Amino acid sequence: MVSVACMVDRRERAKVESMHGMVWPHGSSLTVRLEEMRVKRSDSEQWMHHRLLPQELRERIRSYDQ
């Protein structure tokens, strides 16, 4: 026989797992988005260095990317 306390515990655990499922995809997509932005910034910096752009132009490009 299952006790009432055990049944309540199962319900609470199910609620928490359900809430976690709703929140986790948002956190995961944010992490992916931040990583994409980091890679883009790194690529831009490498490109600017390779092209020997003037410092003023580099700063304008950086401000545009943000």
C-alpha cells in the first residue's frame, strides 16, 4: 500500500520536473545564442586583423556587432 505522504511527494516531484522542462529549453537556447555571438565576434576580430583595418574602423565594426 502506498502512503499518502509518498503520493504527495510524487506529485510535487512531477510538478518540479514539469517546470524544469519548461525552463530548460530557454536557458539552453540562450547559451547557444551567446556562443554564436562569441564565435561571430572572434571571426570579425580575425578578419579585421587579417585585413589590417585602421583602429577607428575596427571600433565602428565592433560597435555595430553589439
